[in-house]
Amino acid sequence: MARNEEKAQSMLYRFREAQAAELGLGTRSDRRPRMASACKSLRDCERWRGEILREISRKVSKIQDSGLSDYEVRDLNDEINKLMREKRHWENQIIALGGANYRRNVAMLDDDGREVPGTKGYKYFGRAKDLPGVRDLFESRKKEEDEETAIQNFYKKFTNQGPAYFGDLDEADGALLQYEMQAEEEDWNEAYAHLREALGLPLEDPIPKMPRPGGAPPSSLSASDGPPSSDSKRKTRDGDEGSETPEGNVSNDIAKRPKTNTATEVAGSGDVADLLAAHARAAAAFIPFLEAENLMQPKMPTKEEMERVLLDLRKRALVEEYFGN
């Protein structure tokens, strides 16, 4: 009995093939081109891609057979990967000819947002995943993923923290400011006692009070919205010429600063936003090229706002992928 190659060379087979070509009936006996770029017909490209998909499906079903040896499983897996590469070439040619985009560039992700192993590069199908060397590879990947998950769970408690976590609201805590003032006074008394002992001054002299800006707690410091006027500077300078204080230049600088009760009223109201705004206005009074809005703390987006932005970016990427720009 003649083989298929010998039958294809027979005179009757050639006659039937030529007759079908004249009548416009395709026999589909032609072979698939080795180079996808050599095919210039979109219909033929779709046809060859469909044929490759059927071959892949048939080989994937065959690789599940438990009666195959390890060598046959490896050969089948290599053939499937070769067909997958060839399918990508045909898909690129279809796109170049203006056809549909069958490629899926989006990575496959699990529930935790991590990329699923075995979805890029060389893939393993069916029984190929149970081969000795491949099984160790998948186990090592799973171990690495478990370690990454444990690390992420450990550091998850440090994410999505507000401004209080970074100490930005410490200035608004009255108890903390009072504790810091007491600690400063204790350090001042200890340093003065040490200095008095080193210089041999009489111990009966009272310890002077610690110089503070304006003689009030730091929470009550503030300034007007604008820079101090020249008249106020002149009056302060004239009033300080005949007086000398132990603080020296520190007291002179403090006396030159404008004083208002804005920050005191804000601190009494307990509104954190108003307190931060008052501090920003006070600092902007001494920096002429900055405004109070430039010194305010940046507004941090909430978790819902970030999720909404990421969802919009994802939707835009999918629209550009399927429908173009």
C-alpha cells in the first residue's frame, strides 16, 4: 500500500488537484509557510493561526496521557512551546496586515496582585509540571512567594499611615508640649548649676528663668499675616536701646517679632487645621518670598482616592489595548 507522499505524486491526485483549483475549490493541501511574514493575505493568516490552535489543543490533550514516558512528555511540551511561538508570529503578522489583535500583553495576576508563575517564557503543560526537575522549580517558586507574602504582611502595618504616624501633629498635642517645656527647664537648671560651679559663682544666686520667645509656650507663638512694618521695628529698636537683659541678642530678636493672639485663639479652639495654618502664616511673616499656602502640609490622598485612580488607569489601558488611541 502506497504511502501518503507517494499518493500525492500520482497522476490522478495531481489531476484532481488541478481540476479543483480551476473550479475555485480549495483542497487545503498546501503546507503552512515557514515564515509568517511571507504570507500577505489576512484570510490565510487567520486560517494558519486557527490550524496552529487546533494542533496546540490536540497536543495539550495528548500530554495528559499517563501512559507516556518522561521523554515523550518533554518532547510534547517542547512541540507545544514551539507552536506557541509560531502562533505569536502569525498574530504579529495579522496585526501588521490590519487584522484583529489576538495578543494578550496583560500579565496574569492572582488575588494578591502577584504574577502567576509559568505564564511568561517557557511554559509547562499537563504532566510536564510533574517531571522531577520541573517539580523542584515550582516548589522553589512557591517558597519564594510564601517568603514575599510573609514580608509583605509584616510591613503592611506600616503602610497607609496618616500624618500622626510621622509626627506631623506633635505640635498640636498640648500635653506633649508641656512635657517638653518641663524637660527643657530641667536641662537649663542643670546646665546653669554646672556652669556656676565651674566659674566659682556664689551658690546663693537664684537661677534665672529659661529665655523663651515672648515668655509664652511655643504653642502661643504666632505672627501676623504680613511682614512686620517699619514703624513697629523702629519702636522696638528704640525701646530696647536702654534695657539690657541676661538673654542678650536673643531677647532683642524676640522683641522685634510681631505678637498677635491668633495662634492662641486657634490653640484654644483645638482645631488642628487652623493651628497649622496659623503656624504657616507665622513662618511666612519672616520669609518674604513665600506665602502661607507654600508652607502648609501637603494633602495626602486617601485609600479610596488611590484605588479610584488606579482603577481609571487600568480601564484606560484596556481601552487603548483593544480599541487603540
